[in-house]
Amino acid sequence: MAVFGNLGGLFSSDMAIDLGTANTLVYVKGRGVILSEPSVVAYHVKDGVKKVLAVGEDAKLMLGRTPGSIEAIRPMREGVIADFDTAEEMIKHFIRKVHKRSTFSKPKIIVCVPHGATPVEKRAIRQSVLSAGARRAGLIAEPIAAAIGAGMPITDPTGNMVVDIGGGTTEVAVLSLGDIVYARSVRVGGDRMDEAVISYLRRNMNLLIGESTAERIKTTIGTARMPDDGRGTSMQIRGRDLLNGVPKEIEVTQAQIAEALAEPVQQICEAVMTALETTPPDLAADIVDRGVMLTGGGALLGDLDLALREQTGLAVSIADESLNCVALGTGKALEYEKQLRHAIDYDS
């Protein structure tokens, strides 16, 4: 019987999707995370008719570099769908890419949504997934998925605090007995950090850079606190000089980027402090013991755990696979659906 059970897993087409602002990850039941691509769609527009040109990695390369006849769109903004049709095309493309053969029955799909998503935003996500060919569409709150993916014992009667920093939102949640006791979603994430870097360079160095350059600066030398020597490492970047309009290359240091990122980092720290203030005392005591778990791509920002530790005085740790945590957690919710039934919402 066990053999048949495993076979069922092999041929199962059920999947979990982490529809992120920056990246979309797809987890297939029994196979794990098998796709991770940027949430970008590129269209070719001719005579008012849109035709999908590229999705994911190929489309991301076109961002900010397209001619008039091509537009590259990011359908997700701050964790929710901003462009309905484009999101549907993207989900369809990823489902097809995961299942090379088209003979599969319609899959059951679980998608994670930010805790702060409104009923209308949730309906938009559910509708897009169903239109893309799902048999059933379930939704799970992102903090629960992140905590499961980070391996936190959320079904125990103890307090667990998770801070999931994504591309569009940061979710701060306290979980106990498999559900959310307190959660807050602030619309600050990787995108806001990129914008902060762009505006800092424009203001202080009269240099205009694009989103992809800002992201490269953030991932290479981005840090949440001032380097000890007041300068840190540096890198060469290229952009357009705003004074005379010509392209130029300059050097930026870690200290400058820390200054640029100070505001978004402070907003994340404040969200964590607010969560701690409103947590019931017994759960707060558990969090002192266990500390805070950081997940999501934003958790990889240099020294963010140290900056949070200095503000809160708590032990702060980064999840092992912080980028994949939400997808892994959503996938586990799919695998152990009976135990986590209360966390998955199939109808609204």
C-alpha cells in the first residue's frame, strides 16, 4: 500500500505557489520546490493587441530596457495582484512549465497571501489561480507558511515570532497552537529598499540608476547598520549623471547604502517592536526564550539580524532557506493538509 501511496505522490499534480512581488516559487507535491522565477511578464504590443513574449527570468532581463513595442510588467505589487490579466498569464505559464505534459488533471493549488490582504485582493488571487486552470484554490496566510517553512513548532501551545520580509511586504506575526495570535503587515520590503537606494543616489550624488542596478547594489553591499570603520566595502556603479545627462561611473560605499536603507530598516524594526508590545505576556515570555525568526529574501540583507537584536534585545536568527521558506511552508500545508486544515481557506 505504501508503494501506491508514493506513486500517488509522483503522479500528483497538486501544487503550492508562493506568488511573491519579486519572485514566484512553485512547490509540487512529493517533489519539493521545482521552480523559482521572477514575477515579471513581457508583452509584445502590436495594434493594441498584447502577445506574451517572455515570462520569468527572460522577462526580468527586459525590465527598464524595452523598446516602445514591448512592455515588461510586474503583475504583483506589495504582495497582491495589481494587474489581473498579466498575473493569470504568469500563473498559467508557470503551471505549464512545471507540468511538461498537458494530460494531467486540473491541479489543486494552495497560494499564500499576505496577512493584511483585503477580501477583494484575496478574491483576485483565487480567481486568477482558478482561471489559470486549477481545480480548487486554497489560500494560506503568509506568516503561517513562513513559520512552517522555517521549521518552527507552531502547533505547540507556545509563542513563536516570525518576521517574513518579502519583496513588497514585511509580515510580523506571533503564532501559537497553529494559528495567528497577532499579525501585522507593513508595506515595506525589498522593493522599498531598492527605491530608497535610487532616491538616495539621485539626491546625494546626482546619479540616476534603474531598478536592476539598485537591486544589485542592495544584494552586493547592502547592510542594515553602519560599518564599524564608517566606510565598509565599496563597488563601482553606472548610471546617468543628472547634471549634464551623460552616463557615468561612480563608487559607492557600504556606509552610504546603510544610510540610504536606514528608513526601511527602521520601519521593519518598529513593526517588530509594535508586535512585541501587543503580544500577551505569557507568549512574550516564550519569545524571550525562543527569539525571533527572520524569513524571506529581505532577511538576507547584511547585518539585519544584528540591527534587530540591538533594537529589541532578543535573539534573532535567520531561517536556513530563507528565500524558499514561504514556498516550503505552503508545500508542507499541501502535504499535511489534514493537520493544517484550519489554516487553509478554500472558499470565500
